[in-house]
Amino acid sequence: MCKIGIDIGGTSVKGILVEGNNIIKTASSPTNAKSGRKGIETAMFSVIEQLMCEGVSLIGVSSAGNINPYTGVCVYATDNLPEWTDYPIKTSVEAKFKIPCVADNDAICALKAEIANYNDCQNAVMITFGTGIGGAVLSGGKIIRGKNFDGGRLGHMILVPDGKKCNCGKTGCAEAYLSCTALNYEGKKLIPSLSGVKGLFRLYESGNQNAVMVLKRFSFYLNIFLDNVRTAYAPEVIILGGGLSKDKEILLSLIDNKSDITFAKFGNNAGALGSLIKLY
Ligand SMILES: [Zn+2]
């Protein structure tokens, strides 16, 4: 029995065909976000069509934005996915393909995929460091959803009162200090030739004083952020994912309390895999 998992992000739609526990085929397409709802839907349908085969029993969709997992509607999405707010993911996919569909938020999907690795883990936090900071929380075996399906968006906890402006409209959010975007911005101020966070990490390794300064500041904020997360949720594990987490050694060296820190195992496929796990 096969299942299709889809992950909709701001730049690409990725998909996997799963048989049992094995990924047997992958596909992807640019999101076409600039074309709004129609463009994103076309990309999603195209990836599903590329993976479709006899006997697919379920289509899971992991999407950025606040998703109602019971109705499969995107309740709210930022401008990363224009016109995606109010889009009925589940009913649209079911109408087109005549196969049952489930949909959920991408950070929550990643959390669901990752915690399947841990024996009987009831309390966990997933943090993804990418263009933004994604967050999802499992507490007492249940996903924290919040009243508008916007609970657990940890990237928008305020870290610095009256601090830097965030994409969400607030100031001083963790995302404005800890995302790859923020780190790259700070790095470029001191090292104008810098190309991305990877480059910053390499300079840090070689002892470049400017890179050390930028990452010391990052470390200061990261440790406050992680401490706030522990205070709020007392998780058994904090799982770090996203682009930044690929440099595990360096990221870990910047964290004071490493006792509960682990790294995501599924990388790019976590969202698509987790979309197929029904956990409310
Ligand atoms: Zn924010």
C-alpha cells in the first residue's frame, strides 16, 4: 500500500511516494508563489501527479501557515504563500484525486516524523532554523494547537524588547535574531563579502574575529531562547532542524545546556513524512 507525502514551502513543493517505511520515489516543483493560490495549487497537483501510482491510499500535505488538521484548511499563511489563507487543501486534493487527504502545518509535520524515532516521547519541541524559525510543541503526547491553530510558533516569542523588526509585524522576535536570514544579515555587516551562513561557519572555524563576534552574539540569544522554551514546556528533547542544523558540531558548541538537544534525522523529507502521520 502506497502513500504520497507533499511538503509545500515558499520556494518549492517537494513530494515523496512511500511504501511501508520506504521512500520509493521523490518529485518536486517550484512553488510558483508569485502566481498566488492558483500557482501553488498547480505546483501541488503536479507533484502529486508525478508520484501517483496504483493503490495510493492516502495523500498527506505539509504546508507552511496555520493549518486546521481536522478540516485540512489553511487558516492563515504569510506572504511567503500568497492567497493561501482560507485555501481548503484537503477538499481540493480529494476532489481532484478521489483519494483521502490529510493536511497539517510543516513544523508540526516535521515534529511528528522526528518523534517517531523516540520511544514513548510525550514532551518534545521542534525548532527549525531556516529562512525563518519554525516551531512545534508536543506536550503530554498532544500537539499544542492554540485557538487559531497558531500555538507553538516559537520563532515569534519576543527575545529583545523593542528589538529588530520581524516579518510578522512585531519587534524583537527570536526569528529576527536566530534565523539563517538574520545571521546572514549580521554577518554581512562585518564581512561584506560573506556568502551565506555556511561561509560564516567556515570563517568561524578558521578563527576569523568578525565571525566569532557574530556567532558569540547569536549564541547569547540562542541560549536565552532555549531556556525560555525549557521553562515553558519542560520537554524531554528539543529537536533542532532546518538548514542551520546541518552544521551540528558548531551549532552544538554554541549551546550551553546540551542535555536535551538532539538533531533532526529526516532532513528535507521530514515534513512530507510527518504529513502522513495522523496525530492531533
Ligand atoms: Zn515575529
